[in-house]
Amino acid sequence: MKRILIWLLCLLTPHLVMGQRGSAIKKGPSSVNIVWDQASLKQVAPLQGSAGANYARMIQLSNGHLLCVYESAGGVECITSNNLGKTWLTPVIIAQAVPGINMAVPEILELKDRSLLASYNPRPHKVNGGWDTTKHFAICTKKSYDGGKTWGDERLIYQAGSQFENGCWEPSQLQLPSGEIQLYFSNEGIYTSSNEQNISIFRSKDNGLTWTKKPEIVSFTPGHRDGMPVPVILKGTQEILFSIEDNVKGQFKPSIIRNSFSQNWQKTVGPNDNERTYALTPKLPDTVYAGGPYLRQLHSGETVLSYQSTMNRSGNWELACMQVAVGNSNGENFVQVGAPFTIPVNKHGLWNSLCVLHDDTIIALTSTNTYNNYTAIWMIKGRLTNKKLNKTTNH
């Protein structure tokens, strides 16, 4: 869904975070939980001042360092840690705001050649109450060949409309074993007379230097808004999964879209196709908002999904907070476990994400005003406990 990038700044006495440990979740004889290490709770960005930071995505590089990309001051920055998040180096600007356009919602991928590919979303904003029709919502990429110290090779992949109602949003990318990169994004630029939105992809076969010219629609529900795709390659298979927020019934809920390598998105996945499944078990009430999903997989096989939810809170999605669910190794039957952060009901914990380290430590990231009088990015580490969820084969 479309992002609201300006948050009310309000003051609250810092609230002690306790890693919430949900009751054991049963699936037959198996049970799972994630225990969150309170001692690892740390602010990632901003390092200084109170300009704020938002929408963090993190990866562990092949050299073991952590790299986090995020929004700040209308632009996109990255920050690196060489000690697994205990301390962070000086931020580096990937893309600066330009007059009338903010750079938003970055994602990061380390490619097979060890170069880094960042994607982001230029977003025009109103100036003096009006839209500048010369400025367009867009999807862009940049590359780094030195571990995030410098960035270049900027590419403009796609342009949508010049107004908020006809934009494009939320890029995220993966690389197939063949080397092909697929960049997924939410697109409403082609629906100028409706409120619809699809998930589309572009492809690159040269490490992000050139891209296909026309977006391919891979997921769409007529009359609705598939949004916020996050792809993974399911371990030990030839299958691509991506999570979306899906409002086919009531408020947004996480769904999983899948295709085999041989299918490779030759056909758009519709609302009733076998390749689309509701993610959470049990299902949430239709009135509960559960948007902004983020999908990852542990090396041990279990899949992990975060989302921002109004469950047991007010109905205001802007005051939602992060929830996490664990699914089986086939990316199904996600069961809610302990929440990473305790967010008061008058505060927010939004645009969350997950990072799985080489040793299967899970890092949860949230953008919250719980601990400051501004929105900052906070992280906490967790470990999966108890037995694995069983793999199933029914989609």
C-alpha cells in the first residue's frame, strides 16, 4: 500500500522492551517459538541527531558484516557493522533527495559476484499544494563494488505517473542460480481510472546493468491491491516465493505467491490460483489490518514472516506494530510467535523486516517512536526454539 512518510513526533518516557514469548504454537506434535534477546536491543539509525530514519532492510554479507539500508532526510542511506550489530560505522548516502522528489523504500541484495545491488523508489511530493507533472514515481537501482562504501551505475528501470494515485512502489529483488536478477515491485501506474495495483517484475541478466523494458505482471486480483512483494528462493527446491499484502477480503493480510523455475511467471497469478495461498494459521479476523509483510527462510528450512498488525490495538494502521510468524519449509501455515518489540498502543512499529544470519540468528528491524521522540530504526536478535514445523506438499 502507499506509504505515509511523515509521522507525528510525540514524547513518551522510554518503555522497557521485553521480548514477548508467546505460548507454544502447536502443529501436531511440533511446536515453535522465537526467543528475543533483550540485551541485543539497539538503535541502528540515526546515529546522531533526531532527523529520523525509516524502512530498514538488512543483509549479512559474504564477509560476515551486516549492511542495512534505510530512508533518512528524504534520501536513502546504508550503514555497516563489522561486529554483528554491536556498533555501526558512519552512514553512506546511496541516493539523495532532489527538489520535489524523495528517495524511498530501499532494498539490498548481494549478488553472486559480491557486488551490491540497491533498489529504491523515487517519489514526487506536492510543492505549493500541487503536483509537478514533469516528475514521476519510479523504480531505480544503484550498485556498489566495495561493500557499500561508494555507489554508482544508477539505472532508471521504470516510471509510473506523476501523481500519488498513479504511482509505483516498494521494489525488492532476488538472483536465480542462473544469474538472472528479478526485481519485483507494486505497480498502479497503469490503472489511472481505478484504485487497483499489481505486482510486476523486471529482469536483468548482467548483474543489474541492463533491464528488460516492459514490466511483466506476475500477481493481480482485479479490483484489489496486491502490494509490497518480498521474494525468496525456497531452499532445496526450484521454486520462487514472494509475500504480499493482499486485500481480497477485508483489511490487508499476508499471502504467499509462488512459481517454479519452469513456470517463471509466464502466467499472472490470480485470486483463485493454486499459486496464491493465505499465509497465516489461524486466519485473522477480516477487520484486523496485517500489512507490510516481509519473508525470509532459515538455513534449517523454516520460513519466517513479519507483518505490521492492529491485532489487540486500535483500528488505526498507523499505530500498528510488528508481529512475526513461523511457517514450514514449504512456506505455508505461518503461526504467530513472540513479538520482537513491545510497542505501546499510542506508538507505532512500522515497515518492519527480518534478516537471517549465517548461524540462523534472526534479526528483527522496526521503525518506531517508542524509545525516542522521533522515528528511529531499532533491531533485536532472536533464535528459533523447539521443533521444526513439518514440511507439507499441499499448496
